Amino acid sequence: MAEVQDGHYDSTSQSTDSLRVEPIYESFLCPLTKQVMRDPVTIDSGVTFEREAILKWLNECLSSGRRLVCPVTKKELSSTDLNPSIALRNTIDEWMNRNEAAKLDVAHKSLTSDSTESDILQALQYVDEICQRSRSSRQVVRRDGLISMIAELLKNSSTKVRQKALETLRSIAKDDDDNKVEIAAGDNIRTIVKFLNHGQTQEKEKAVSLLYELSENKALSERIGSVSGAILILVGLSSSKVENLLIVDRAEKTLENLESCEKNVRQMAENGRLQPLLRLLLEGSPDMQLSMAAYLGELVLSNDVKVLVAQTAGSTLVNIMKNGNREAREAALKALNQISSYDASAKILIEAGILPPLITDLFTVGSNQLPMRLKEVSANILANVVASGARFESIPLDHNRQTLVSEDIVHNLLHLISNTGPAIECKLLQVLVGLTDSSTSVQNIVDAIKSSGAIVSLIQFVEAPQREVRMNSIKLLNNISPYMGQELADAFRGNFSQLSSLVRVIADNNGVSEEQAAAAGLVADLPMRDSVLTRRLLQDGAFATIISKVIRIRQGEIRGGRFVNPFLEGLVRIVSRITFVLDDNPDIIDVAREYNLTALFTDLLQMNGLDTVQIVSATALEKLSYQSKHLTKGEFLSLGGEGSGEVGCLLG
């Protein structure tokens, strides 16, 4: 056969001519492509071509209406039959194998010695070409021990060498699991991942493409995910607005492959890619649903993500809570507890039907009841849901159309509050606080409390050692005090220590808290003319403490916080109690004189923006004016007189 000294058997042959032990023979080349044939076929003219090339020629002749002729002889063809040239193909294969063996040997030497950059790149180029030929060629590369040598080049100081090594490893890995496993040996995956974070754009492209190829092997998916930061980096790349489209696409596809491993799905969820977890929660086996629900309950979710989860999986989680086994219900409850902590997502859960099973879980007793630790979770979810501010009087819980504010339901809540531990007590008190915060449902709760006679037991919680229990009980009592002032007064008269506890809360000097504002509002709502309670407050030193706080707020010593104004309003109303019991009470008159209430209320009357404080002060001054002869030795300070200008001195 005639040799072809300068033939081009492929697009990269010039770079590897020096490695060839045998020249290319002219009969190996396709007349159309000028490249070595892989699938030679002979046509009617007796000339042999690459199958793909001659098919293209014939199709072009047919589509253009030209005569079917041989592209070499130009003779018209009587047939379009393509006859495989098996003998020639075998000869070419043998020739290529002989050359590849020689070239691999030279490449092996170039990769093991202190070769120049150009020699290393030439060797990598040839290995890359061989691997693209066939799977068997890739196996030869592995058996020849080249994989570990090429992987070592990922640490080479030359950017070009590193990039070519990544590219070559990808060719070696293609469709060959054994090669993938060997590439992933040792610390190689970690090295590849580093390119994603610190490499140049081309290095990133080649590294993420190699990682994608490796991730096609399910066993390697877990190993890739176990590399610290790998999933976080991939999630960032897949959603990047600045990386090129190839990097974004390969990162996304790699993540899709990594989803085959449950541990990876969990990591993705931790790093903000929640859809794989939700998909498994919706479509997975019961065991997988349990696992994903349990993990969802452990995650710290942003509010936006809580809404997404509620929209996507809220109904599924509610269904698991209703119908799953004990373990599944526990997992669902913990996930729902997390999701319900944001108002918008809590409202979605209401639409998903969360209320009926929650109430059932809380009220069920006997062998089917939940353990107390899970009832605590249910109570917390209910508190979260109620805090969303939905109109619970219109949401039915059962076929009897009972709602969360129905008398029987509230009675059961009150019964639970009195017969469980502090954790559940706290959350159910919080539920009642939420329901009484609403002007549309507060009267229902008040009526149920009255009919149950629970006011005495509710008041006991103001002495609870647990701060959250105490605070929620005070907030609840404050909410119902405008409707149950007399019932509350009767209950406090039965145990003055509870009233004293409220005074201690008010007297606390650590800023102004919501609890203090609620306590002040509660005491302020007790019947003003109840002299027994007023004297008890006097005995406890309440008025001295409260007047001191009023003055300090007025002088700016107590500042800030959204509870300062309601706290001040409550304090002023409490102080004004004195003016309701002045008649025929010389000792009370002495108190009014001692604390110079006339000056105090005159000053408070001038506070702009606090209508309640001004109205209460004006009413108190009017009542004080009836006792002016007892309060001052000289002329009484009239509202419009010169005395009003001296208040600053009196208070200072």
C-alpha cells in the first residue's frame, strides 16, 4: 500500500505525528474527509468511503436533483448500496492499535519524567484522542496506569496543563464506571472541587464538566457530596447570574445526579436548594417521606422558604400528621412546627386543614393519645397558627361546625391548661391570648371563661415561676379585663398575693416590657371604686412605686420601646384610682397630699399625643378639686391658674 506522508487522518494528527510507528496508508483515508476511516464502505463504482461521508454525498445529490455519481470517478451510479469493507476495517483497526500502543508508551514516559510543558500537553492530547475513540481504548488507558499520573497533574503549576488534565480525565471517565472510580481515588475529588471555587473560568468549565461525568456514577455521588463545601459551591454556580451558561448548566446537572443520595439532598436543603427534599417528601416511599419530614423539622428556614414549603408540602405534612404511624406523625409535627412560625405560611396551613387534627391530637386521651412531648409540639403549632390572625370563628373544626372559639372547644382548652405541665400551659395560654387579641372573637372567649368558672385558676398563673407562663397569663387577663373587671376583682380579693405579684412585675426596673405593660393595663381595669383593692395596693407600696415610674418616664429617665406608652397609660390609670375613693377616707386624702397628685396630673394633662393620659388626668383633677380644702393649706391649684406653670418645679 502506498504511504501518505502528510495525510490528515483527523483534526489533531499533526500534533501526534512524531509518536506514530507506522505511517498512514492512502487506502485508509476517505476520499471525501481525508481522514482515517472507521466504518469503510464500498459503492457501486468500486471506491471506498467513510459511511457517514458518502451517505451525506448521496443525500445531497438526491435533495438537489443532481445525478447520482461517484464523487471520485464521476461515473453515474446504478445503485446506492453501501457494502461494508470488513477486511479494510480490520486492517485499519490493527494499524491503529499498533500505533496507539506505541503512542501510549511515549505518553507514559512524557508523564513520568521531568518533561517540558509542551511534551506533557502533547501526551495529554494523545491520551484524550485515544479515549474518544472507544470504551475499550479508555480501558487500555486505565490498565496502562495513566489515570493516577494524569490526576497528579491537577496540581501542576501550569494552568494549561491543569486544564488539559481536567479535560483528559473527563474523556477517560466517559461511560466507564471503573475509570470514574479510579479518577475519584484519594483526594482527587476534593482537588477538582477546589477548581470550582478558585479556578479561572476555563478551569471551572472543565472541572464542573468532569465532576458531572463522575456524578453519573451513583456510588460516587455520595463521595462528591461529602467533600466539604462541594454542594454549597454547586448550588451557588447553578443559580449564578455571572458565570457562563456552560458552568451553570453543568452545575445544575451535577446537582441533579447528586440527588440520588439522601445525604446530599439534606445538604442541598441546608444550602437553600429545597426542591429535591420536597420532591422526595411528596413522591418518596413512606420511609423516605418520614426521613424528609424529620429533617425538614431540623432545618432553620427563612420566612420565604417557609411559605414555599407550606405551599408545596403543607397538605402532605398535614395528611401524615393525621394518618401516619407514631414516628411519622412526630416527624410531620416537628416540620409543621417549623413552618407555622411565620404568619403567611401558618395561614396556608390553615387552608390545608391543619386545625382539626391539631385539636384532635390535643384533646384525645387514653391509649390513642400522643405522648406529652408531642402534645407540647401540637400546642406550639396551634399557638403559631392562632398568632397568624385568621378569623377562627369562621373555620369549622368538625361536622358539627364547631370552631376554635366555640364554648366546648374553649372549655377543653381551659381544662388542658389546668391539668398539664408548664410547657403546654404556656402555649395554650398563648392560644387564648391570640384569640382574645381579636375583637371578633374575644367575647366568645370571655363567655366561655365565665361559664366555666376558670377565672380563679387563670389568675393563679400570675405567680407561676416560669416567666413565659406568667407573661402569657397576664396578657390574657389584660385582654379580658375590660369585660371581666368585677370577676377579676373578686378573684384578687380572694388571694391578695396574686395582686402583689402583679405589682412586683410593674415595679421591675429592667426597661419596659410587654409583660409590664399588660400587668399595668390589667390592674388599671379593675373597678376604680373598689376601695379594698385600692387599700391593698397602698399597703403593698404600689402607688409610691408607680408614681415614681410615671415621673421618671415624664422626665425621660425611662425611654424607648413600643410598650412605654401603653405602660404609662396603665400607670396613670392606676394612680387615678386614689381620686375615686377620696370621700370620707382621710388616710387616702393624706396619700394624695403626700404625693402631690394635683401637680402630677396637671403636668400629665399637658402631654400631647397621649389622649388616654390626658383624659384620665383631667378626670382625676376634677375629682381632686372636690377635695381641694383637704389637699392644700393655701389656694387650690386650678386647671387654668398660675399653679400649672409651677408643676415642673414641684416635680423636679
